[in-house]
Amino acid sequence: MPTGNKLEQALAGAKGLSAQLKTFGLDTDNQDAKQMFNQLATNVDNVAQALQGRLDFVKQEEPQYRG
């Protein structure tokens, strides 16, 4: 599997995880848990941004992504 496809899968997974963590934060009344879930979601969002940047670069470099 080409690197671009792996990055796309990882990015989708990170976005899904972030959404789940945000939902957990909304679903709890415990402020400590809410804060923890929101911080984890922020961390995963940062990972997703890094993956997106790498994917953008790979799309420019790998022949199968060139138009």
C-alpha cells in the first residue's frame, strides 16, 4: 500500500478518535474527565494536522497523485 494511502487511513483514524474524545467530553458531567477528554482531543487534532501536512507533501511527490 502506498504511503499516501496509509497516511489517509491514519488521518481518518485520528479525526474519528478526536470526534469520539470530544463526544466523551460532552457526555460527562465530571469536570476533570471533561478537561481530560478535551485535552486529549486537542492532542489528537495536532497529530491530525501533522498527518495532513505530510499527506499534502506526499501527494505532491508521489507519481500516483500527480495529475
